[in-house]
Amino acid sequence: MNNDLLASLRIASARKRRSHGTWWLIVIGVLVATGTAAYLAFPREGDQNRSGMKSGRETVVAKADKGLADRAKLLDAERGGAGAAKSTSAGQVEPSGATGTKDGGTSVGSVLTVSGYLVARERIEISPRFLGVVTWIGVKKGDSVTNGQVVVRLDDSEYRARLAEIDAQSAVSQVAVDRARVDFKRAQDLVSSRVEMQKLLDDARLSLAAAEAQLQHSVAARQLINTYLDWCVIRSPVNGVVLEKLVDPNELVSPQTFGSGRGPSTSLIAVADLTDLQVEIDVNESDLGKVTLGQRCAVSPEAYPDKEYTGVVAEIAPEANRAKGTLSVKVKIEHPDRFLTPELSAKVKFLSGR
């Protein structure tokens, strides 16, 4: 009976085999699911507009950004592409940042911008001609002076004493000349009357010549002392402004230094003409091709960026600075005013007409 029960529970071998149709259905389902996932994961151009991929607010923002970008491109096209590189008729590209100003119908652009310092074309330091003591100084820093104006006086007491001495010597020389003339006239009469020999007349003539030479020497010495007295009065050689006052009254001054920092001053005042100003700049070697003599420039002082002055390249140094790799260039400012002060920094734009 147990054998019959076991036989009834045994599964036939034909029923143990799984159906091939069901297996193929599972494989096909997996392949379809994989393909669908790959289709959805692959990025396409129209995905942004697919429903459910972006919110309505993000879509509106994207459209607004695109509209602003199109408007900016339209404005740039109307302005001729200012601030970007533009193609010329020859196919060349102009440097970006070119200005849009026009001068007499000719387009002018900035090809190079360099910073430098304002300097006076001529800065004169007035020095004494000899060792002396300052007795009076009539100017201070910032004062305007004219050509020939007395600015400093030196002590001249020594030279006035020497002038008095020379005047006395001149008087003595004049008396000697008068005596020599009388002796010469007397010798002429004696020799003509054959009372004295010719030697007396020759000696008298030589004595008169020596006395006259001594008198001329006194006159020349007096002129020299007068020159020294004139040098004691220091005058301004130009019209300008006093940049520095380098001495004070009762201070010893000298035309040359004695090799010590504590020696007498060698300059009295520094004067410059502030109507003749330049901007001194250093141009890199790579930019030298953009600078030419006589080139027009626009100068803007750093202290007053809203002001702009016209200028022209007045000087290009004949020798470069090897250590810095630059060349010194000076730009003359055509119409300076009171806002421009030496040693202030300024920005120079080198212009190029097209």
C-alpha cells in the first residue's frame, strides 16, 4: 500500500519540463524593457520641451534668457560691434576696445594704452656761481616767477670791500698816468732844444705807457668785481612756478658738492614752466610698432579721470632699456591747465586714424 502511495505522488518526467514558449516571452520582455530604458536615457534636442522633463517656470525663464540674448546681439549689430574685434575691408582684424569717436570725418581708435607720469619739459635748478651766504630769498614753493625776476640775494659785503680797494688803486694809477704825461712833455721839450739826450725822452715814453697799463688793469679789476656783485643777485631764467625752495636765509651755498651729504647746498630753488608739460612713459618692445613720432594721443590724469587732454608724441628715446625691455617715450600735452601737476600719474591712449 505504501508503494502505491509513493507511485501516486511521483511526477512524470514529461510534466517536469518547462514550456519553451514561456521562456521566450521572458527574454523578449527583458529586451523590450532594456530598449525602452536606453531610448529614454539617450539625450535629444527635443527633450527640453518634453512634458514632465522641465517645469513651466523653467521653460519661461529659458525663453526669456534667449530673448535677452537675441536683443543684445541686435544692439551690438546696430553699434557696429563696439568693444569686439571687427573685420576690415582688407580682411584684417582691428584690436578690440577701439573708440568710436570721429575727428573731421576720420574714425579714430585707441591702439595702445600706457600709464606714465607728468613732467615739466624743462626743470631748472638755480645754483650760485660761487661760495656764498644767502641773505634774502623772495619766493616760496608754488609762487609764480617771471624771466629776470630777483628771487635770491647772496652776501656781497666782501666784493663791495674789494671794489672800494680797487677804486683806490685806480685813483693812484690815474695820478701815476698824469705824472708820466708831465714828465713825457718835459722830456720832449728838453730833447727838442738839445738840452737832454734822446734817452730821456724814451724813458719818459715808457713810463707813461706803464702808468696807463696799470690804470687799465684797475679798470678791468673793477669790472670783475662788478660782475661778482651782479652774481650775488639771483634771477629767474624762465617764466614758471617755483617747484622747490632748497635753501633758507643765512645758509651757506656752493656751486659744487664737497663729497659729503652734510655740505652746503648746491641749488637755491627749482623752477619749471607748467605751460609746457609732457607725459613720460615706458613702452614695451612688443608695442613699439604702434607708436610713431607725431602720433596723436589722448591723455587722462589718474586724479581727474573725467578730464581728457590732447597730446602728440614729441620724443622717442634713441636707446632702449635692456634691463626693463622698454623704450622711453614723451608725449607733449597741447593745452595744459591748472589741474595738471608734475609727477602725477596719467594714462595715455595712442590713437590711430583710419
